[in-house]
Amino acid sequence: MSKLYVLYEHSAGFALFQVAEFEELAAFLPQVEESVTDLQRFNSVVTLVAFQPFKSAITALENINAISEGIIPEDLNLFLEGALPKRKKRGKCTLGVADPKLAAAIGEALEIPCSHIGAVPELLRGIRHHFHALIKGLTPKACSVAQLGLGHSYSRARVKFNVHRVDNMIIQSIALLDQLDKDVNTFSMRIREWYSYHFPELVAIVPENYLYTKCAEYIKDRKSLTEESVEPLTEILGGLGEGPSYN
């Protein structure tokens, strides 16, 4: 009869559980689902085989970084080699693993069939729910502290080692500048178009958008232009001609 083991990676360490005997994984699923939230019933489904706590927060971070990349860390490899049956007997065993990439790596390295489907997700859900009760000496508070500490360390490490983080900001800045250029050009063209209905000669006299906008702001109603107002307008244009006609 085939034996099913389940690997659970927790922030406190690695745990290996053996599942009660079953004929077919699919037929076993309803029994697992019914027992997930009931500790007493779940204890009849899984049995702790081995638990290896992490020696330090640094060790925990190193292991989780490797696992997130689908790589078997040395600590996990040694743990499974010691906790699983001998290699000759592993053909009749199945190891349940949450991550399909890690399952493939373990299956190849340790010569054991791995699965991440069927009853495995439900078993892992039950183990996660009752983990502090399944491991002797581990309290809910200790679990929470370990999870919070590793979560912060992992997040900081992912941000720190994101080699593209600076490039991302540069790319976003360039995109923002491009968008600003487009917006300024659009608004300038609208000003030229709308103001030209009132003062059509100004478009030919002042081709530069920025100066055109300043002139339009100064002139406002062309009928209000006088000889005295031409000199300030000439200063705005920076000596470009003698200023527009206002007649």
C-alpha cells in the first residue's frame, strides 16, 4: 500500500507528516475536508514524523529564499533524507508539497514521487490551521512572531535584491516626462487654435508656443492694445520684430 507524506514549510522550521492509510487519493479527499477544522479528527488523519526548527532568523530567510525560487536548500535536503524512508522504499511513497516547482526539484533529487494536487492542498490547509497544536512546545504566539519576523525579512530582501528597482524609477520618470510633453503640446495647440479666431495674425508672427501663450495672456482683447502697450509686448517677444499689428 502506498504511503503519503506531506512536507510543510513554516517560518519556524520544516515539518514532515505521514497521512493515514488510504486506497485512492481522490476517494480520501472528502474525509480530509471534513476533518480540517477539527483538531481531534485531523490528528487521526496525520501524524508528525519529524520537525526541524530553524537555528536563526537568517537561516529561515536563506531557506525561504531558495524555496521561493523552486530550489531545494541544503537544510531541507538533509531533513528529508533523514525523515523519509530509505531510497529503495520511496517508490511506494508519495510526498505532498505545496509548490509544484519545489515538488519537481524534490522528486528529481530525492527520487520520490511528489504531488501538489488532490488531497494535498486540503491536508496542508489543515496542517497550517493546527500547526501550533501539532508541534510540541510551539505556541500560537511563537508561530505569529516567527511568521511576522520572516515576513518582514523576506520582504526587505526581495526589495533589496531587486536589481531593476532603479531602472523602474528611471523608466517611469521618462514615461512621465513624455506624457507631460504631450499634454503641454496639446494645451498649447488648443490655445493657438482658439485664440487665432480672435487674433489670426499672431499665429504667423509668434510661432513658438511658449511666447505665443505669454503674448495671448498679455494682449487678451486685441482692441485694448495701444501704442503704450506695444513696448512691453516687444520685451516679451525678446526683440522679435516690432510686435504684432493691433489694428
